[in-house]
Amino acid sequence: LLLGVALAAALEAAAQRLAWAARYTRVSLALAGPDAVRALESEAAGALDRVGGVVFDAASLPAFARFGFAPLAAFEALPQPVSQAQLDALRARGLALVVALPPIPYLDAPRQALLREALDALDPAGALLVEAGAGWPRESLAGALALLGERDAWAGVLEFFEPHGLLPLYRGGHTDWVRAHLIPQRERDALDEAQALARYERAARERSLRLLLVNDRVDGVPLGDTLDALRGRLERAGFALGAVPQPPPWQTPPWRVWALSLAVWALTVWLFQRLWVARPWVLVALGALAAAVVVWQGFRADEGLRFLSLSMAIVTPMWLYRTLRGLPERRGLRHGLSVLGLGTGATVLGGLVQAALLSDPAYFLKLAEAENVKLALIEPVLVIAYWEVKRRGRVPWGRLWRRPLTWGDLVLGGAGAGALALLVLRSGNDGPLGALPFEEAARGQLEAWLYARPRFKEFLVGHPLLVLWAAWGLGRWGGYGAWIALFAFLGQTTVHNSFAHLHTPLALTLARTANGLVLGAACGAALWALWTAAARGLEARWRGASS
């Protein structure tokens, strides 16, 4: 009953989120300060009519000279400060002036008065609070936001340079935020025009970035032509162009939060009941944990909801495995494809519940994020692999520890551990390992063909192995079942992981999941054909050798 109510609440939250995204479609184009000044003093001044604003590094502005700011790494520093005459000329063309503020180490009364004086002199339409160095202290962030609020100026963050600790300020009433995207100049010079335009469009379409800072490429296409092409591309994608938009209002009904929270607890209890039916102390412990979460939510709601969201991400794949293991033994490609479709559908519902717990503009704008995403990606598949091993009987840990290692153990264990480590290091935008050149080319091709590119972990690894795992027969894998199940359910944890990225529009996440399912089913069918052909060939050779 609780799960049914939660699914209804999750679908209602998904509909609300889709409606919110449909209202948040205006994109504003701006130039970086150096490009705007060069255009102003050249024959390219007409390009200024194609943008709505100019973003200046505070280090280049005379009003902020007394702060002694160092130039921000993301911006190209001018050889000399911008003059007041240049600022007045830009403002006279109807352009909104925006300042990119680096961290202010402390904001006592004298420095607050100094910041107020600088903002009065510039009169910006908004400010980007950019993380650098030691970072923004909470008190300085609050003081800067208060001064911006006095003049009805919006606050924004630059992608990949977001300050920490913005969620409490958002909850405190600073809700007028925007996320901006800037291609660093050295990266911009390495991209051709089509690549740069595609990157700007993906920033708006895939990550809810509504302020695009367009910088000119050295010895490239004229800036005016670049802006015309970008405007046309964004309009064809369904975006409107104009001033920096304010996020639409959002209201979360309290009943939804409680329905979803109780459902996550109910699913956890159900799973543990399946594992330890004869151990009532487990239910007592879960009840105590649920009471603690309720109390925690009462005092620190966001932390409690993030904890429940992580719990849902961990429990759903394990629940799916236990359910599939309880089905009657069947074989064949049709059965494998059915398991893939039903399993992915159940994972999508679990992902919608997880996303509904955190559905809020603070997460849509990436002022806060779901936590421990990598743990939710790896922990369930490790538990599933352990359950596969345990199905063959009690695990003799002592005997396994005492027996000598073989080359097979080292090769199989090393390959599996290396593959898992690679997946963990490669997950996320801030992972230490980047994509290989051929992988980048494959991603670009998929993005050109499809509205939403699916993840390689889904359609090349997880989904095909899940089809093979189910189609061959769950009881026929023997000692290799743990490895097959481990990587087969990695596709399901990856699908669930996609719903934890709430700054990605829900429609795109659903499209990405559908594309991954279709491609994964095709790859699974191809893998099944290769597997059965190899099995028939080996069987024929074995019969020939026996005769």
C-alpha cells in the first residue's frame, strides 16, 4: 500500500517537474568582458546587439580595484582595467552588466561598505559568485547576497566553479539564481565552430544552464556570425532568448514527502524480511532507524531526504535481483529481453521515487546534489554478487583464505576488480580519469544521432549481460554467476543513478533511458546470438572428441 501511494506521489512529482521545465525555457546570451570591449572598439560592434549582457571579471573593473582580486582562471584578463567610459558605452547599447566575484575571505562592516560602494558604482544586473582558491566563507556569501538583494540583482553560479554551502542560503530566501556556462578560452580555441555551438546547446538542453557566456575564438568565425548561428540553434531547440530568467516557483506538498519517506522504509523492511525472516531484531533495528530518520528530518530536512534518496538508490537494484531470482526458471532470448524490459521499468519507477524525494529548484539548479552517488552505483552490485556466491551454499571463508591462489584467481579477480575500479574512477564529471579520444568521438556521434545519448555502461555492458544472464538460465552459470550478475546489474544501478542528477531535465533522463534500453536490447540480442553459436560449436567439438 505504501509503495503504491509512493509511486502515485512520484508520478505526480514528475508531472510537476516536467511542467516546471516547460516554463523555464528562456536563455540569455552574454559576452565575456574582453570580447565585448574588443567588439565595441572594432567593426564587430554589431555583435553586441545579439546578446543581452556582458560579464566582467571583478579584477578588471575599477570599482573593485581596492579589493585586490586576482584574475579568475575561467576568464581572460585584460591587460588594463576597463574604463568607466567603456562601461557607459556598453550600458548605452542596452546591455546588462554582470560582475563575476571571486571569494571574499571576510566581509566585516568596512569591507561590506566597500562592496556596497563598488556595486553602487557598477550597478550590475546580477553577479556570478565564482569559487576559487580557499573558497567562499558562508558569512561572505550571505553578506554578498544581501547586498545584491538590496538592488534587486540576481545571483548566479558558474558551472564547475560553484561555491559550497548554497543550499542553506537558498532555504533562507535567496531563490533567484541562475547557472552560467563558459567555455575556457584555451578550450574554445581548440574547438571548431560546430563543436562549440553543440557544446553551448547541450549546456542549455542537458544541464538547465540559462546564461551562456559566448567567447570569441582567436582567428575564427566572426563573432556576429557565431552569435547568429547559436541563436538559431537554440530557437530550433525550443528555447526563447531574452533577459536572464528567474526560476519558476515550486511548492512541494508535505504529504508527498511523508508518503515517499515511509515507502522507502517499507521497501527496506520488505527486503530485509526476505533475507532474515526469523530475525525479529532486524525489524526492531529498522524501526529504530526509521524513527531516527523521522527525527532527523524534523531538524535537518535536507540531510534526511538525501539519506532516504541514497537508501532508495541502494535498495531498488537489490530488490529487483531478489524478485527476478524468485521467478520460475525460463530460458531463451524472449525471456531475456522481457527481464531487461521489466527490470528497467521497475528501476525507472525507483528512480522516480528517488528523484521525487529531492525534487526542488535547489537541486534543479545544482545548488545542492544527491550525495554518495558512486556508493549507490557500486554497493548494490557487490551485494548482488555476494548473494550469487552464497546461493551455492555457505561461503567457506576460512577454507578460501587458507587455500593457495591460482593464476585463474589472479586473472579473474584482477580483471573484475580493475573493471570496477575503472568504472568508479570514470563516473561523474569530476572523476580523475577522462574519456579516451575514440570514446569522445563515439559520444559525439551518438549525440549527433540521438536526442539523448545513453550511457555506455548501460547499453554496452549492463543491459546485454542482463539479457544473457536471464536468457541462458539463472541456474546454469555455476561459479561464474556472480561475475555475470555483478556487471549485469551495473546497467540497472546506472539507470537509477541517472535520476539522481536532478539538474538534468527529467524528459532528457527518460529519453536517455529509453535509448539505452533499445540499444541495450539490440546489443543483448547480438551477444545472445554469439553466445549460442559459440556454445553449439563447443558442444559439437566435445561430441566429436568423445566419439
